[in-house]
Amino acid sequence: MTEASGTAAVTGARERFAPPTRFAVPGRIGVGRQEASVWRTATLTGIRRETPRVSTFRFAVPGWTGHLPGQHLMLRLTAGDGYVAQRHYSIASAPDDSGHIELTLDHVEGGEVSGWFHTVARPGDRVEVRGPLSGFFAWPADRPALLVGAGSGVVPLWSMVRHHRSRDMRMPLRLLVSARSPRDLVFAREMRAETTPVFTRSAPAGVTVGRMTADHLAPFMEKQPPAGWEAYVCGSNSFVEHASRLLVAAGQPVERIRIERFG
Amino acid sequence: MNITRGFTGRPRVDNPGLPPGQYDARDDWPVLSAEVTPDLAPADWTFRIDGLVARPRTWDWDGAHELPASAYEGDIHCVTGWSKFGVRFGGVSLDAFLDAVQPHDSATHVVAYAHTGYTANLPLADVTGGRAWVVWDHDGRPLPAEHGGPARLVVPHLYFWKSVKWLAGLRLLDHDEPGFWEGNGYHPRGNPWEEQRYFGD
């Protein structure tokens, strides 16, 4: 299997290396190096209950440089002895000029950070954040978007829906979201015609209960925008493995499926 | 230090194997790839090394398995904060592959790339001298697809985004070129002991 020796084609070349396969999900936007390197103080200004297990935490963040829907940040809490716990969280709010951002957090069983937020935190508390981080899951509102999420995986997708609404965009955007039951559906109060919920444990009378299937995706794949959808999939690993397979089987190109896994 | 009111955190563990800012994921092994898990059979897997080498070469599954077996048993660390102890991988030391292609003296860095097109950059010194492996077994069983099977790179002394899943090749270069995450604000090297998570750390 040894090939003919010869590196003339690459020796001395200073072109940027490109792998033989184009990466499925190249970054959508440039990410500023400065944003990632600076820790900022975020002051909690409000808490809103979304579901029995999920609440939204609103922060004032002086110096926040803005974000795009779908981006996340790193948040850290510091104990009195210097112990630090840090987590990545998706940003729930749309970009705006309010000087505030919102995080919508699940109360994770035994979670030291989400546990603090759900049982201790109150307005006036201060935490630290750095970001926004990562460009590959960002939606710069340049392509029609098919959003597929489950549980708290709806959070970065909801930032996209809010952005779409706040700018009154005509660009097609649809959300297919899976939840255990109507009372577990995060942002249910705000959902409108763009959203199709799927309930896995219990549903209102007349609505089928069960896992997301090809039938749920079919209407979106049949009526695609002219240039097709950019798909954004977010949730637990088991959910996104399932949903991304459904999308591929339905004909969605793999290079137009962006995945954010929680866990 | 900005102390968070009322935050105590989980019980402290005195674990010298835990880098700063990390926690022990115990039995969890989170999956964090950004792309669809590829449907890649061992028979379709190939691994190529080229660039600044005397004898560029491509191995297939059987060819790679003819090289001397080598195992890594130890810890892995993810930039998102989890570490996992006592992980057992089986495969071949990357040294065995590099010996076969004979890197030029001018080679200083590599870009490792996946069959999906994912990339990560590494100094050559970080993948030589018994510090990197191409692995296809985890705990004595075939590496699951969502964890990079049929074969992935393992560079355990750096954050795990460097350990490219569905490994397709290495390109040896005389300079550093950012890979996918490095171009998304992450640190060019990613040493967990110096907590090099993001650019500027």
C-alpha cells in the first residue's frame, strides 16, 4: 500500500489545508477572540418559571458584545474557598440592545450549578460569564431554518425564533419540538404557528403520544423553501442521534445539519 | 476572586489526576460532536498520512491492524468540563504509522482530519513519543460510532476535541493551521493542566 514517494505537490505550499471531505458544519460566523477570553460579571435581575423543572434567569451584563441566536457562553460560580464550577449554557434571548441576556436552565438532578440557580439564586446575585462562544450553531438569519429540538434543547432554537419575530422576518423558519408533556414544554406560552410540538408521555386529548417520527418531518421536507432548509438540531445525545437520522433519511443533506448536544 | 453568594459546590475531591476546573464524569461519557454521526464501516475506513513526509501512505482497516498493538489506559479531559478516569483504548501507537512515512525534519505541526471533514491542529511533538494512538477498541469492545468508531485519534494529554473521531488522516506541515474549534475561538494547543480552553488562556 506504499505509494510512490513524492511530496512536490505539498512541499513548500503555504495554502490552507483543506481536508478531502468538506466539513459538514463549517462555522457560520467568525468568533472574536476577545469575547472568548474575557470574564464579565453578570448580575441576576429576574427569574421566570417556565415549567416545573425549568426557569429563565435574566442578567445584566455590562460590556456584553452581543451574540447571534444559537451561540452559547461559559458561566462560572466560585465558592468561598476558591472552588470553581463552570458550565456551557446556550443563550435563550435574542440579540438586542437591552444590555441583558437570558439563560433558561433545567434543574438537573444533583447539578451543582443548576441546583444553585434553582434553589439559591435571587435577583442581585452576581456570577461570571465569558462569550459568546462558538459559531457553528449560530443562525445569522441568512438561510431558511428548520429547527428540531427536545427538552431544554429548545433553548438555543428559541433564541432563533425570537430573533425571527423581533425583526419581523419573512424568511421561512419552523420549529419541531419534543417534550414529555404539555406542562414540560418550555416556552409553550410564547409558541405560535411556527411551532409543532411532539409529546412523548402525555398529550392533550386527540394528540398522538410518542417519539418523533419521519411522519413529523414529512410536511417540512415536502414543502421546502427553494434553496432548502438549514437544519439545527439540539437536545440530548440520544435525541439528536435519532432526529439527525430521521433528517438524513428524509433527504436532508448532512452538510446542512448542525448539531448541538447537551450532556 | 468573585465569590458567588450561597454557592458551595459539590464535595471537594483530592484527586491529583483532575486538572483545574474539571469534574469527574464517572460512568458518563458525553458525546459532543457537531455533525451527523457518519455511517462508516471498518471496510470503508482508511487512514492517510501525507504532507511533509518521505513516503505518504494510506492504510486500510486490515493494513492498520498489521501494525503492533498498543493500548492506552488512563484519563481523558473534555474542554466542556468533564474528565473520565481509567479509560481503556486499544489500537496502534501513532509512532508506528509515522515511522512508516518518515516525516521530514521541517515538519512541525499536523492537521488531523476526520471522514466527516472535522479538523484539529496539533504540534508534531504532541503526537509522537508514545503520546498518541489510533484506536478502535474501548474497554475491549469495538469503539461505538458516536464515540468515533470505527477508529479515532486519542491524544489524552490534551483536551479531547483534539482526539479526532472517524479519523481519516494527518497532514504534516511546517506551520500551525487552526482546525475547526481552534478557528471557533478555542485554544490552539488545549493543555488541560494549564486550562487552555479558549484563545488567550
